[in-house]
Amino acid sequence: MKIGLQNKTQVKKGVIESYWFKNDTMGLSNTLFHRVTLPLEVFDSGLDFNEQSTRTEILLDWYKLDISEPSKLDGLNLSHSKYPEAQGSVYIGYAHNWCDVKELTIVKNSDGYFDVSGNILIEFENEGVGENEDFKFRSCCEYIET
């Protein structure tokens, strides 16, 4: 079964956050990471076992960008081929479905926000939710330092 996200929903205004994280147990010193949260318009997933209408978001996290100023995101492409340590998921069908970011370009616009366009492979098959799908989108994101 194919959920068909491309035809059922689109990304609403999102948020890009930077945050510091450390884990002494893992030997991770205080490190700056970035997270991108992309809420989706409410949609019907078509899954009988999933409550409708579906409210969810794509969460892309653990980007270690190594940039001098956390808000200087203009021109970046956050593809997982460039940042293999990053992780992505979307919660649909009572499962966190992994996302492989093929492309996620960020361009600062004249309003001080960021235009974001992406192509993400959502891996529904790993959790038995449906067929894997490519999801392409354009959105606008606000940067927040936490």
C-alpha cells in the first residue's frame, strides 16, 4: 500500500533550531547540533489502523554543521550523504518511519527567514506501514537558537 504523501499533504512553516548537547557516558563533549522540524498539513493517511486525520511532522536532527555562527545557514544542503550522522523520521501509522534526506537546501530570504526545499525518502517498509516514498517539498523556516 502506498500512503501517497506527495498528493495528500504539504509542509507548513517550519523551524530550524540550534542547541548544545553533551553526553559524558558516550564521550561526547558539549557539541552544537541543528534540528529541522517540518510540520505537515493534516491529511488522511489511508491506514485503517491509524486515527484520522493524521497530524505529524518530519523531524530531521543531529546535524553537526561545524559553522562559526549557528544562524549562518544560507546556502547549506543538509543531505544525509554530506551529514551521515544526522537522523530523520516521521511518525505515521504508530511508527517512527526513518527518513533519508536526499536534498535539503536552505536559502535565506529577504524577510530574514529561510526558504527550504527538500527531497526525502520516507522508509515506510521498515516498520511495515506501507511502500517507501519520495516526498518533495518547499517551505519557509524560522531559525531559533535554544
